[in-house]
Amino acid sequence: MQLISPGKIFRGKVAWSNALPHIKSISRRPLLLGRSLSTNYIRQKVYKDLKDKNLSVYLSNLKFDCCYEDLERIRSTILKNNCDSIIAIGGGKVLDAGKFLADSLSIPVITVPLSASTCAGWTALSNIYSNNGQFIKDIELKSCPEILVLDHEFIKTAPKRTLASGIADALAKWYESSLTSSKVEDGLVQQAIQISRVLRDQLLIDGESAYQSQSVHNVDWCNVVEGCSITAGLIGGIGGQKCRTAAAHALHNAITQIVSSNKPLHGEIVGVGILLQLRLEETKNNNKLANQTINQLLVLMEKLNLPTTISQLGIDVFENNNLQKIAEFTCRDKSEIHFLPFEINQQDIKETIINFEKQKIKIL
């Protein structure tokens, strides 16, 4: 079974308004789930719009990331108030929490991304973290969201940093899927890889313009936002697990094990993971184009103010045995690193990271 897409998708400048009648048709007592104080004014608008449709709306916010402590507390609120749907409105952690809770309670979820930082609004997956942000595992859900609302007027209010993060995360679709699935004979998988290639090209060409001008009147911005939020999710839906993750995400999951006050975004860590994956391809799989690709990515990443080393994420790998912790988690038995078509061990990870952190890379 493949879970390819949400049941209904609303996108554009009036997506939220267009979605309201459809939300009312499936829900009378929704829980509105959010998190950030900076987006509270949007949640208040959404709350008012729902009340104006004569819905009984209940409010709850995450205190941490998508962690079991928060999930259990919110689950109790849903059951206490007999909520019949969840409207998850926020970033990727909020969307993942809403999807997980709705799935466990067998009620519909409506995802309303407030940034283009991930494709979490699309997918039938939830990433679970500890309450201090350490990745624990990802969970496959029984369905994609019932409704995805990608309202450009909401998205344009997000910090530029979130768009840069989304671009890095979406770029990973090509660099991971083309490596792990290129020899898979399944036609849909091959189509997913080609979509990821087109998405990569679009992001490389239009990413800087979108980042510099966040406006619904900027076609590049609209296309990049939808590429990060929608197309990236579609690739994983069509292509399956191996089209979603490989070394870049395996390294992300490992780096989150090092608790940092800096709180880098998901895509910022994944972007560093892409660079490290490419170096692994060069040294362990004789990819002669890897260094050229790294240089191409570095140009864009610097224009987007994205970190390009783990130290720029606010983590010193040379203290507190951090390097060993990252290598061990990256290479654990169930890690996505093992989707690579060549063997990787802890020493490979440590050597690659050391070289990057010491800037032993050629920038042409």
C-alpha cells in the first residue's frame, strides 16, 4: 500500500477561505493545535473563522517538539472535549504532532503549514523527538492528511530562515533518492526520482530569488514554496521510503542527539548532511562529480545564509565525545545510512566530519 497524497489540497492566496466549507463538512468540534507565540495572531484569525462557521473549537499548544510528553497531554485534551478532528497549524513539529494524534485516535487531520520549512503537511509520517529535541524515530501513519491548506498569505509571514531550511530539505530528495533508488526497476520510483531532479533544478535556479523576495507576487517564491511543501511530499509518496531518506537524513537524526542551545532547523541540519553525504560518495563510492556538486551547493547555501558545517549549527564535534555519538547513531542498525549502495562504518563518518569541520574542502 502506498499513501501518496492528502485527500484534498488547497493552495494559493485564498486557500484558507476556500478550505473552510470543506473543513466544516467533516468536523464540528476541531482541536486547533499550534505552538509558536510569533504565529499566535494567525491562529487567532483561524480560530475566529472557525467560530464564525459555528464550530466548537478547542485550543492546545505544543510545549516542546513532537514528543511523547506533549502528545499524551494533548491527547487527553482531545478526549476530554470529544474533538472530532485536529487542525494542526504551524511548523513541521506541530504538523507531525497533529498527524500522529489524529492517526492514533482515528479522526481526520487538517494540516495548515505556516512556513515552507518541510513537507510535513503532506506526508503520512511523523517524526518523534525527545522533549529536548533529540530524534527518536519516525512513524508511518495510516493515511496522509484529510486536507492540506497551503495558504500563501500565511506562508509569506514566516522568517526567511524557514524558507532556506525548506529549500535544503527539499534538495535532499534528489541527492538521496538518486543514490538509493537509481537501480530500482519500479516505474513509479523512477518517476519520483525524475520529479526530484526537476525540483532540484527549480530550487537551484529560483531559490535565491524566492529567498530575497517573499511575496505572493513573486512567481519564483510561489513556485519554491510549493516545491518545498508539496512536490517534496509527493516524491516521498510516489517513491516510498527509499526516495525519502539516506545519509543526509541519517546524519540529521544523529546530529540532533547533541543537545544545543542554538536550536537549528530541520532543513539546516539536513543541508549539512547533504554535503557530508556527497563527501562520503566521493571517498567511498568513487563519485568523481561529488566535489563539483558540493561547490555548486555551497554557492546557493551561502546566498541563503544556510550553515555548511556542524560547527555552524552551534555544535562542537571535538568536545564531550560528540563525534563518537554522531558516528554511533548514524550507523545504528535501523539507520537510513544503510540505504546507501555502499558500506559505511563509524570511522568513515568520523573522518568525513573531521575533514569538513577542519575545512579540508576545495572551494573553486
